[in-house]
Amino acid sequence: MNTTEKSPATEEPKAAPTQARRTPPEVVTSIVLGILGITLALGFTSPFAIIKGRQAVAKIDEDPARYDGRPLAMVGQVLGIVGTVWLVAWLVLSFTVGFAGIDMFDVLRTALNQALGPNAIVYALAAIGLNVHFGYTGLLNFGQAGFMAVGAYGLAVTVVTWDQPFVLGILVALLAPVLLALVLGVPTLRLRADYLAIATIATAEILRLVFGAVETKSVFGGSNGLNNYAGTYQDANIFRTWDVFNPGGALGFDRLDLWIMSFSKRDLWSMVIGWLLVALCCLVVWALMRSPWGRLLRAIREDEDAVRSLGKNVFAYKMQALVLGGLFGGLAGLYLALKQASVVPSDYSTNMTFLAFVALLIGGAARVAGPVIGAMILWFLISGMREFFEQATAGADPVMPTWLMDNTQASLIRFVAVGLGLMLLMIFRPQGIFGDRREIAIDGR
Amino acid sequence: MAADLGKTARPDLTGIEHVPGSKKPDAIVVGDHITRQFGGLKAVDVGHIEIQRGVITALIGPNGAGKTTLFNLLTGFDTPDTGEWSFNGHPLARVVPHKVARLGMVRTFQLTKVLAKLSVIENMRLGAKGQSGESFLKAALPFLWRSEEARNTERADELLARFKLDAKREDFAGSLSGGQRKLLEMARALMVDPELIMLDEPMAGVNPALKQSLLGHVKSLRDEGRTVLFVEHDMDMVRDISDWVIVMAQGQIVAEGTPDAVMADPAVIDAYLGAHHDTDLSEMDEKALEAEAEAELEAELHDTETKGS
């Protein structure tokens, strides 16, 4: 492969010796990353500046007749080395003695706790659903929060408002998103993909507003939502009475401390249930997507008419995918309702859907583990950044200059960073972490 | 292959009248009063059409004659304003596309619709009919569909070998050339095992080397007992392989007949072929182009010389 590509490249300069030499793009990338590294990016981009700089130098040396800008590439590399040394020193100092009032160990611990904790599980489940919709079938569902809401309220309303048993509540919570998918799918799935996007986002907002409305307070509890339904779930917590190290006796500690992580018993129980659910959903997706059924969905994602011309009922398959993904969404809502023991309408805003999409895109769409890894990375980043910025802006004399950022902005800046990161991801690695680049590269029909 | 496709002798078409909408001895498709209006334009206005079973029928006509629209209407991809038509005696008005395909009437597209991000063999497997692994409830249990999948794969491999695509088996279909895509689409349509295969411009964008083999493949479809209906602009191909030609212009069928008869018909020549239909236009063009290019080159050379001095 390499040899065939090289030969025309080396011949070209001889054929056109007067052609102006140009600077390889890696040079510019290296310098930009290097400058960012020693200023805004706190050293985190510096290692990449070195890599890009080395690539640029290699390219120039291989074909000096076509490329110039070697000195600039060296500048980029040097900037990268300076930034990296600074980054390493800074990290080592932060972890050992604490640096400039920021406890990096604490930041890391918060980030890891959240990456493995119940919040990440909620987003992982929601993103698995979106993966079935968007990743495999190409359905643009912008209303995953709506599926989550009907799942959560299905349980809460059954148990609290109607005073029915917990098990029935779970059943209702699983049935509600299926019904929602059918209601949404019948009118929109025959139309173009855009209509589903519009219908789902509108429906999710309508549901949230209805659940939070004053007029329906007697059923849905208004903006305060509902609680006191998760008793059965909390009572089933094995960590309350059961001790791994001392069978029969009560657990001898309040929190599980694992040096770099620490979880309460309540969270621990939610994590056991949650990760089991995630594993189960991944198993289902994996088993389905390697079958002819999964092949059909991927075919529909690409070209519905081609699939129709082969005698397949496209509408039915899109509906099945919508129901399955919606069910995963409902499961995410149900799990959220159980782990925080209350349902509040504001939890099910459009933000929920979009962050679940971010998780899916980070991990890589149309990959079984993509949404799970994506949700963990997302929560690692946003909770780590919150902790970092909060510490940096805390106290009477904060590390961060107040003209740059104050304490009230600290928890918001992480979403700016997530947005920026997502843009960079789409530019440099559109397939996400697990995606297949070749699949993205092929776009011809 | 389907058992009901008997390898009988090719039907004799000599007795059929050469008039638009003529009766055929054994018609597989019969249509009446099919019209489709786009705004003020009547794209299709076909009074009566019959397609003979077991032969290759070509549908020709100038651009905008309504050939592709008629294709879309017949296969359910578009709905006509009026009209009814039947396939094997089965009425097809308002039947959705996938049901039309299941009845044994499968089409390909003018702009090929191979599934670029699926491998060639997956494209083929997708075509197989009645797969139990495509049922949601059985999909997660591989032991229910594995043997069926193996049978389909075997059939797919045979077809790939026949269409000389076996070397590309594991490649993404998106990496195929235009001609190979046409071949793959045809092979995939055969996985459905259709009685009538409808090819929308099978030669468009295919290089001359591949054209001959494509012609052979289309003929082989007829020889194994299938009916072929195709839309084409390439007159050589029409003359070469079609048994019967239907000419459309401005939405209507203007002439019908054997290829030689149709091409001699003055009405057709005027409407469609033009005065130069017997000379090879492509050759003429080439010579003219060459002369033009040479003149241009000379002018350019002269230009740079004067600038340089």
C-alpha cells in the first residue's frame, strides 16, 4: 500500500520543479497546539504538539523538494516539550503536595466516582437506546428524555398516585415507553427522517410540561414531582445487611473506600443493579445486531428504497427499532427514578437527550460498547472539570484570576469545554472512539 | 432457482401487431389508463400496456418521456393519479413497494442503490426472501436462523461468482466501481428470485469493457426463464439484446415492435433517434473533439511563446 502511494509522490517534483514548496499542515497544527499548551490548555495539548511536530519534520525530510517550514516545525516541537515538562511537573506536584490550592487527587477521585457511579449509568442506558435509533437504524430521536420521563413517571404514578404494588409500577414503567414509541412512530416513520426528529423533541417537551403543570399536580405532583415509591428498591439493598467479609453480620462501614474511589452503600447498590442492567442491554444489542435483523436496520440507515425494493417492510423494522430503543430509554428513566428516589420534571429536559447523544458520539455510534464507554468518559470529564474549576475559583484569593472566571461560572464552563471537545471530536475523529473510520469515509452511493 | 421458471422455448413474437398497446400472447404485466401528473405536466399517460413473459423488453424514449416514472408507478414507489395494472393477474394498484417485490417483480435503480457501508456479501444476503433471522423475536437466537443463513450465503456466493464479484466479497460495497455496483445490484435483485426483473438504465456509467459482460448477464436472465424489462438510452444495447421494444415520448407509448421494425419506423426516428441514427455518433464526436483540442493546444502554445519573448 505504502509503496504504491510513494512512487507518484517522489516523481512529482521532478516533473514540476518550479512548483512552489508548501508548508505541511502538521507544522501549523503543532505550533497551535504548542502555544495552547503553554497558555490556555495548561499543558494538556503539549504532547500532541510534539507528535505533530515530529510528523511534520518526517514529512519534510522525506520530500524536501515539495515541503518547507522545517524551522517552524522545530519551534512547534520545542514548545511542545516545554509544555509537556511543565505539565508533568505540575501533575506530580499537584498529586503529591497539592499545587496552588488545587487538590488534583480530589479532582481525580470525584471524576472517577462519577464515571463509575449511577449518573453515568443513566446516560449509558439512554445512549444505548439512542444507539439503536440513530447509530444502527438512522432514526433521529431527539426526544429520548420523553421516553425516560414516561418510564420514571410510569413507576411513580402507579405506586404513589394509584397506590398499586411496586412490581406493577415496574411493569407500567416498561410498557409506557413502548406505547409512546408506537404513538410517535405510526404518523412519522413513513415520512422523512426530519419529521421524527421534530415530533420526538416536541413530544418530550410536551410530556415534561404536562408532568410539571399545576393542573395535573394531583396526578404527577407538579414541579416538585413525586417521591416515596422506591422503598422496595432501597429495602432490597444487599449492602445494608450483608457483609462480604463477614457473612451474617451488618456491613462494618458506611462508605466503601477504595483509596481513589469511595461510594456510599446506597450508591453501591444502585451501581450493582445499574451495571447489571447496562450489561444486559449491551448483550441484547449485541445479539440482535449481529443477526439478519441487525443487518436490515443498518441497510435501512443507508437507503430505505433499496431495502424496500428487495421486499422488506421498512416501516415495520423502523417501528421495531423505535420501540426497542425507546424501551432502553424508559429503562434509563426508571433507573434514574429508582436511584434518586424522586422524579422531578426538570430532570427530563432536552439537555438530557443531548448529553446522551454526546455520550454516544464520544464512544462511537453503531458499536455495542460505544455508548457505555462514552457515558463514562463524559461523566469523568464534566465532573472532573467541575471539581477543578470549583477549587480553582474557591476562597477569598482564588487561583483563577477573577476577571477570567468567578465561582458562579465554574460549574458552567465545563459545558463550554464539552461543546468545544465535541467539535474537535467531529473534526478529527468523527467515528468516535470505537467507530470504524472506513465506514465514515465511504460516502458514495 | 425457482421451480416455476420453466426453460421453455422463447415465445414467438412475430405474430404480434406493431401498434402501441398491442395484445401479447402471454402477458406478465397488463396495465390500463395509468396516468401521473406533476403539476401541469402529464409525466405518464399510458392507455394500455402489456409486457410479454419470458422475453427481454426494452423501454426507450427521449429524456423526460416518463420511462422511470412508469417504472416507479408499476413497482409502487410512486402512486398514479388513475389507472390499474396487474402482475400475473394480481392487481397491483396501491400495493406498497415491498409487497410488489415479494410477488416477484423486482427493480433496480437508475442511480445504483448498493448499500455502501455493508460488505458485498452482506448486500447479497440482504436480498434473500423470507429470512426468519429478520424477525425481531428470532433474531437474538442464532440457532434458529444459522442454517438458513448458510444456505443463503451459498446461493449468494454462486451469484457473486457468476457476476465475477467473488473477489470483492468482503469489501465494502462503497469501494466498488460504477459498473461493479450495477452488477451487484443486479445480483442482489436475483437473490429475491424474481419472475420479472426491471432494470433502470443498467448501462449508465458502465465502461465499455464491462458493457459486454453486462449484456451477457442480462441475456442469461432471460435464458433461465425470467422476464426482463429495462429502460435504456444505449441504442446498441437495445438492438443487441431486446426481443421487443416499447417507445415512449411525452408520457405516452408512441410505438411498439421488434427492434429492427421500431428503428425503421419513421415516427420513431423523427421523435427520438434523429437523422443520424445509423452513423456512430460517438466516433464522429471523437474526431471532432480531437481536432478541436489540437487547435486549442496550438493556440495556447503560440500564446506562451509570445508571452515568453
